[in-house]
Amino acid sequence: MGFFEIIGLFVCLYYLFNIICWCLLDSDIELFIKEKFGEPIASLQGKVVWVTGASSGIGRALALKLAKHNVRLCLSARRIVNLQHVKAECLQASTSLQSDDILILPMDILEIDRHTEYFERVSNHFDGQLDVLVNNAGRSQRALFKDIDLKVDRDMFELDVFSIINLTRIYVNYAIRNLNGYGHVAVTSSAVGLISVPNSASYNGAKHAIHGYLNTLQLEQPDISVSLFCPGPTYTEFLENCFTDKSGKIYGETVKPTDKRMTAERCAHLMATAIANKCNVNFVGTFPVTLLLYISCYYPNLKKLAMTLLGREGLNKIRDSNKKSS
């Protein structure tokens, strides 16, 4: 076998290996490798992590995962009773955390004028230590582009973009002043931050925007780690509380056990792994989500073909297993 034949065989085997991984793994290959061989979640022990939207879903599961590794936590959300339950679960899961190691901070992330006040409360409680800010609060959407009121677009961006950017800017300036410019910002983005899907125009736009903002932050402040974590469909309350086409109207549908989705616990484990390893952009999900994301990110011509073959109904079926195209 000649030199070029060997090179050709190597290339074929490389792509075959990648395709198999795209089909079998529930994360991108980088995160899979980090999970097996990178920094363990336990490396975060003793650090202070602030998780917004911590009362349910991925935020709650992430808090529990970090607490198991004795990470000190600030838990924020609007529902104080839920936060109290999560705190109790975290203390039970931990082997060393005490009550003062977990701060409950009732907070409406949309109260942007109070972000500095909230931030100072966290900083003061932990004696100026805040190692990671996890922007997890947010909502999704189900509505056709043609039907969406502009007020919904504004509401979506206020919650999923501007509240995150404002809190992040406060943290970045804190890190520059107090941490020699070092710090770590993590965001629960979405697979739609990398690939648009039908029936969620406002949500697609918001997630693309947050990537644009935080990628710029990383270019300007390279000592501040930025982790954009992009889950596909997950078993949470997210679907029930979705925005729709009208302001104030929620989707109201619940996730069903027969849906093909990643569990919040598995999602949180992978997100904690991404944080521990200071990964930049990672995506997770059940097949065929990861395969579609790889095609979309690296093979735009194949993306166009895949989207044409799947169509709106096919994409909606992947996203919400029990839903038909509307």
C-alpha cells in the first residue's frame, strides 16, 4: 500500500470513528473525552458557584451534583420554598457542607436594577469569593414566526439575553477588580444556539445572541473562562413554561415519559464536567440531536440537505417527541 493510500485509509477511518461517536455519544467528543480523562467534578470542591434558576430542572440537578462534590453554592430563583427544598437536598447529598455554605437568594432575574444588590449579597456572604457564575435561568418558546407579537420577542430577550448579560458584566468587573482578571462564567444555552429549529423564532434568536455576546467577552477577556453549554431536549418543566406567540400566554404542555429526552441529572453531570474543565462550547442530547449538531456546525452543505429531508415536521418530532408540526 502506497503513501497516499495509507493517508486515504487514515482519513476514512477518522471520519468513520467520528460518525460512530456522533451517533452513539450523548455529548460532543470533546466533552466525552473530558468526562473520561479530564478534570473531575471533584476538582471544584471548596469553590463558590452561583446558580441562577436553581429551583427546578437543570439548575436544581446541577446544584445537587455540585453539592455531592462539596461545592459551596448560592441558589437563586423566584420560588423561595422550592429553593429551600433544593438546599435541604444539597445538604443531604454533601458530606461536608454546612448550612452557611449554601446561600438561598430569592431573586427575580428580570429585576435588573437590583442585580448589583444581589451580587453584593453573594459576595459578602462568601467573603468576596465567587469562582463561577452559572447563568441558568431562562425560558423556551413554541410559536410560529408569522404569529409572534413583537412584545414576546422583547420579553424573551429581556429574560434570556439582557438579564444574563447584565449580571455577567457585574461579575466580569468584579473579577477584574478582585480576582486579577480571572473568573468563570457558564451559561445554560441550548442546541438552538448552534442550529435554528422551527416553531421557536424568538428563542432561537435569543440563544444565538447570547453566544455572540459571550464569544466577544472571551476575546476581550481571555483570562475569564466562558462555558456555553447547549442541551438538546431534556426532561424538565421547561416545555410547560414556554413563551408562545402572545405576551403573558404560556405553552402549558408537559413533557411525557415516552418523549425521547436526556434526563436533567445526566445533563447536569455533563454541565458540571464542562465547568470543571473550563470548556468553551459543548452540546449534549440523545440521538439524533448530537449528529445533527455536528453536521450543522461543521458541514453546512450537508446541513442544508438534512434540513430539507427532515422538514419542519421532522425537526419538531425530534424536539418534542409527542408533538406534530403545527
